[in-house]
Amino acid sequence: MTHCCLLRADLSDLFVSVQGEGPLVGVRQVFVRFAGCNLACSYCDTDFSARLHLDWKGIYDFVAESLPVHSVALTGGEPLLQVRFLLQLLPALKDLGVRVYLETNGTLPNQLSEVAHFLHWVATDVKLPSVAKVPPQWKVHEEFVRQVPDGVNLIVKVVVSEEVSEEDRERFEALLLQVDRDMIIVLQPVWGREKETVPLLLDWQRRLLRIFPHEVRIVPQVHRCLGVE
Ligand code: SF4
């Protein structure tokens, strides 16, 4: 493969581990952790500073040497901030025959539309302002989820603490009603506050199951229990 201008991604890390969140918990993946994020969530403890600068071939070689893995996880930070680089990397991963799992904060719909056809899963965080302490993103989240093609598995995740407001729960349910397609909904407790959040999570799971024909799962961050990245 040749490219007229070879871009280098700003990465904070590149490693093999097990997926610790959502419905793919436990699978072995190569994690490509992109540097930089356009949000600043209150519970974020990810170090997404730039420490590696690799072109697509550097990542391709690492993935090829790491096989067999279930898939490649693009995570961050926010991977879609580097969409021009993704347009060089993703065709190469497709040639290699590995599937791609995108973890995103769901706020860059135009960038998603450029790469969506390369993806097998889109795991979208929907930010609840009462928990994440960021400005409301409802409109952009809705636009984003609409950009996920039918053939791509959609996972919609919310991070929940006991601080969640009733308004945010209602806005989240309204968002799901607007987006009429298959998806898996994941309720993830804030790390370290699982026990106090369980009653609320069980209550909300029941309420969501009454409204939606989707899977609704409560999944804590399993990789942290294992002490891995
Ligand atoms: S969107 Fe994700 S990476 Fe960005 S600040 Fe929020 S939790 Fe951290």
C-alpha cells in the first residue's frame, strides 16, 4: 500500500490486553490508544497524553505480530479526532482481516461517517451531564448514532453514579427512542462506586427493559479487577 503523505498518529499507548468494558468483556484485543480528547469528564482517569508517534505501518506490524486476537480496539482519548490517520490505517487492517472495535465519546458524527464502513462495532459513550459534568451533548449524540450503518454493531454505554439526575435518565431514554435500530445498552458504574450504585442500576435496567426491546446489561470495568490496562 502506498500513500502520498504518510501521517503519524499521536498515540498514548499500543498494547495487547483483554477488553474490560461492555458486551465484549474478556476478549483479547490489540488496543490502539489515541492521544487527546475533546471532552473533560469528571470521572476520567485515562492518561491520553501523546507518547508514541506511529504511521499506519507501525501499527499494522504490531497487530500482525500480535495475532491471533479477537479484534483491534481503537480507543483514547478520542480516536475520531485523528480521522485522517484512520483513513490510512483502516484499509490496512481490513487487508489483514482483523475486525475493528471503535470506542468513542460519540460527539464527532462527521468524522464517524468517513470511517464507519471499516468498523465492526461502534461502542458509543453517551455523556450524562449530571455524572460526567460536561455540557449536554444530546443533539450531537443523536446525530452520531444515526451515522452508524445498519451492518455495524452498535453499543450505547452510559457511565452511571448515584449523582445521575432524573432529567438525564429521561433524556437518555428519549434519545434511544429517537434511534430506532438494534443496539446493546450498557450501564457502567463509575469505578470504585459500584456498590452504592447497584440499586440504582438495577432499577434503571428494569425501567429500560420495559421501554426497549434491546439487551440492557450492567457491566463494571472488568479489566481493572484483573489489574490490567
Ligand atoms: S470522553 Fe473518555 S477519554 Fe475523553 S475525557 Fe471523557 S472519559 Fe476521558
